[in-house]
Amino acid sequence: AGYIKIGFLSAISKGLLKSGDIIVCVGGVPEQGYVDTIMLVEVSLESQLFSGSATVSFPPGLRSEVFETLLAIVLELADQGREGKPVGSIFVLGDHEKVLSLSSPLVFNPFHGHPEESLNINEPQVRESLKEFSSIDGAFVIRDDGAVLAAGRYLNVGYHGEALPQGLGTRHAAAAAITQVTDSIAFTISESTGKVTIFRAGKILTEIEKGSPSASTRAVPV
């Protein structure tokens, strides 16, 4: 299921899915060397893979490769933690100006003052910095082209919507809230379970359990 969800997210970020599509998912455990699962999913319907519609649009200008890179980082961090210790974090991608205007710093911004070309999440040192600062309270703010603009931001918005599932706390409510009022996507890592929850437009898009494969090893729909 983790592979399939990641493949779907990749397809959504590229705008490949439309209402009415039927997706055939074929998979298995690589170590076993054979296929053991076939799943049919109709894109226009709610499914066990996605809490929201799989045809939800992503923010305009968001690059699919940036989304996939950030997803890989988040999944790795959720699975491995930082120096073996679990972490809980929020990553907000897209609509950076409005996100910054609706948030305030909890700590000195470690990404402030650096050249923009050195702040992209594809840079190895930036990926390590994201992991290093993941234990800081507050959210990371990432521009749609992949530049990391801030860490440790307190999101000054309240969540107004359907009650979130039991077990989701203030971190998840803050992530849902910021995507209600901005054109962004938010990733949360649960410190207690390692589950990754992705929010769009104030709703849960999908949840990926700890131990799911990273996006770098994902299965992508053809």
C-alpha cells in the first residue's frame, strides 16, 4: 500500500490523473520475487488509499520533482528519525508568501541570509539541515521551486472544519489549518507513530505508515 500511495502521489503531482480513470495497481514484496497483489482503483471515487479525491489539484507552479524530493525526505525522516530518535515535524510546501505572513518565528531562522541557490532541497547539505532542524518546534516553509525559506515557524491559524481522526493532535490541526487558508500542501510526521499525513485544502489527502518505502524507490503508475 505504501508503494501504491507514493505512486499515486507522484501521478497527482504531475497532473496525470483525471476523473473516470481506472488504475490497475500490481505489486509485491521485492525480496520475494513475485507479484502477490492486484488492486483496481477508480480515480473519481473515495478509496482506501486516499481520504480525499485522488484528482485534487496541486498548487499552480509546484514542480513535481520538488514534491517527490520532499516526500522522500519526509518518509526517510519518519522512518529513521534523527540520530535514532523519533521526530515530529511539519513541512509546508507552496504559497510561501502567504504562509510566512500567517506565521511567526519561534526560533532564529537557520536558513536566513544564505544565497537562494544554496537553499534548494536537492542540495545534500540542505537535506541534512532539514533532518538536523527537524526537532525544532514549528514548521518548515518551502517555496514551490524547492528553496527552504524558514524553519521553526509557528502557524498563526486555527483549524475550522470536520473533526480530524482520533490520535491526530495540534501539529496535524495546524497543518490542516494552513492548507485551508493558503494554496499549499503540508506534510506532518507524528512523533509517536512515525506516520506521515499529507494535507491539502484543509483535508487529509493520504496517510503513509512508518516503514513505507521512500519516494526514491517508489512504484510509479504507467
